[in-house]
Amino acid sequence: MTARPAFADAIAGLLAERANMVDVAIIQPADPFLDMAGEDLRRRIFLTESETGESLCLRPEFTIPVCLDHIARQAGTPRRYAYLGEVFRQRREGENEFYQAGIEDLGETDIAAADARLVTDAHALLSLALPDTPLSVTLGDQSVFEAVLAALGLPRGWRMRLARAFGSDVMLEAALADLANPPRNTALPAPVALLALDGDAEGLAAHIAEGMEQAGLQASAGRSPADIARRLIEKAQLRSVRLSDEAFAALKAFLAIDTPIVEAAAALETFAKGAGLLLGPALENFSRRAEALAGHGLPVETIRYDAAFGRPLDYYTGMVFEIAGARQVLVGGGRYDRLLTLLGAKKPIPGVGFSVWLDRIESVRGAK
């Protein structure tokens, strides 16, 4: 078992001052992580099964378990939770069991204020654990990215694909390459390709069902003829869209924005005006957050906005950020306003949180 770091008590004390300390079970239902976590995390989960066949896992992170616990207890909001405990992930290097600490801020309706407060908390935690280490903050915003996609007139299918790719350079580059030069639908048999291009869901599902019956195949969960038809039609529609050169250039120009946070709102306004786009509430909230960050007394000269920066978890919806020190990413977090509803909350609950890797802090401390 991994030893608890010696400096963990000091971190726990700071967290307890800023939020309600909470403990959640190590054994968790696996489906929420498999459905809502990013591909990288899904590959690293330790899976097991209960006696009744329920899919379970060792806790790979805290955000989803804390949100599930909040829903189960029907707790009121706004409420801030803090945690410090072990998580379990398959890793190529280092221990598979390590400590994380962090805060989940649920139900605060002043989005900009909650975002700024959370970044401040994360920065304070690292400053406590690493008082002599210079820190740098990289901030991105999924909601601004999605506002740009919508303003460019991209259809829903493309907006969803690009939003899912946000945070992965490889996936985003592949999606942009397909958007610039859509691949032809040559891999499908001619009758299937024609039905998919026509958007004939009923006819395509019937054709697939007939083929499965002839091959002696049984439909499985999520792979019914109707599900397969829907996915094929969506892919065909994605391939039929080609972004104009002007719009594609605007999207690339947006993704190239990388500027100090104090200049970021102006840079976005200049971009939007030049491209003839209206970014609406996403830009307004971005500006309020930048002002709130400065109001917390953070060293804003160490905070940059990178328009192409995202984090590889599927549930993020707004601000995302990382804090690095000694050339290591020590903290990661972001906003997840849809997550609690997807987990079963009866009404929408905004949320934002961060996690800090204590083993990385320990390696920085040990290198001094």
C-alpha cells in the first residue's frame, strides 16, 4: 500500500478550511466512469464484478464518486466538498495506487466567481506544499470553443465530434483533417452507403437486421439494427459536410490564440469581430472570470489562456485548467455543468472541481 505523504496533513488542513471534507467508497460502480470519463482514463481503470454481475471498479478519481454521493444524500446546494485519498489507475510508470486531493464545488450559480475561487484554491494548495516553486497556470474554455463551432454554422454531429476531441491534440487534428477534406464513404457496401446518405433510418435498420439474421448474429446492448443504422447515418452526414475555406481559417485562427489572461478577453473579442462571429454568453462569462481571477490576488502574469487547451475527460463543459511547477503538471480541473444530471440528479446542478497529484508534489519536494 502506498504511504500517505508526510505533507498531506497540511494540505488536508487547508482543504478543511475551504470546504467540507468527505470520504467516498473505494469500490465504485464502473458504468459512470466507462460512460463519462475520457478514453485515457477508461483504459486505466481496474475493473471487477460483484456476485450479482454488477460491473465495479477501484476508484480511479474522485469527481464522479463525490457527485454520486451528493445525489444519494440529496444534499442541498451550493456545497463545497474536499477530499484526500487514494485512487487506483493502471500506469506504465510509477505506482498504480497514489494519493489525490481536491475540491468539488457544486451548485454555485455565479459561474465566473466559482471558477475563479477554485483556481485560487488550487494555487493556494500548491503554494503551501511547494512554497519556493514557481507555478504557471494554463486555462482553456470548452464553452468558448463550442460557441465558436456553433457560430461557424457547423451541424450538430460535427460540433459533438470536435467537442469530444477537445483536449486531445491527436483527435482534434484528425477531426480537423476530416473536416477540411471529408473521406469518401467507400468502405460500406453500395446499398448500405446509399441508405445512409439518404438518411433512411428505417430502411437501413431493416437491411441491417436482415443481414444479421442471415449471418446468425444476435443484437447486443447498444448494437441493435436501429442503433447501428443511426451511427452509420451520422457518420455519412459528417462526411457530407465540408467547411468553407473562410470558416476553416477562422477555426484555425481561434485555436492559435495563446495569450496572457489579462489580454485574453480582448484577443477573443478581436477574433470574433474579425471573423464576424457572435460568441454571446460564453465570451461574457469568460471576461467576468478573468476579472474575478485578478480580484483574488493571483499572480495574473503567470496565467495564460490557450484556446486549444482542453483536458481529456468527457464531462467538462466550460473552464478547464492545469497548474504546473518544476516542469510537471501538478493540478488539473474544470467545469462540468451537465455531469450531475447525467448521474441522476433530478435538476441541473452546476459543478467545478480540481484534483492535485500528491505523488508529483512529493517528487518535486524530493528533488530540492
